[in-house]
Amino acid sequence: MLVTMLLAVVFLMAAGYAHYRLPLHTAGVARLSVTRGVLIVVGIVFGYVNATASGSQGGLALMMFLIGFGVVHVPAAVILFLKHQRGTGAT
């Protein structure tokens, strides 16, 4: 359970980082809203599938949901991190 909790925290940190950096690398409020919406909806769906497919109950199912939600955000977080390192911003 401890490993699962740590994974959930790490992946949620990736989700937080992605949403924190999005406004700095996304031009326009509409595009930002769509990007955030897609990430959140896909994260919820992936988290739900992850929790139900694991067959977990209670707190473990919640951790599995949070892991699935966070995993969806990892590619965006990595891309935004690399863009930040390069010094590129919104166009």
C-alpha cells in the first residue's frame, strides 16, 4: 500500500506540474481551457479504468484511480519541462 501511495503522489505531482506550466506555454484562454479539459477528462477516464481493472476496493481503488489520472499527465509534464529548459514559451 505504501508503494501505491508513493506512486499516486508522484503522478499527482506530475499532473500539478503540467497544469501549472500550461498557461506559460499555451497561447490563448480558449486553447488553454481545451487542453486542460482534455487532460482532465482523459485522466478521469483512465483513472476509472485503472481502478476498476485492478479489482481493488476502498482506499486502494482510490490510489489506483489517482495513479491512472496522474499517468495521463506525465507526457504533458515532460514536454512542458523540456520546453521550459529550452526557454520556449507561448506563441
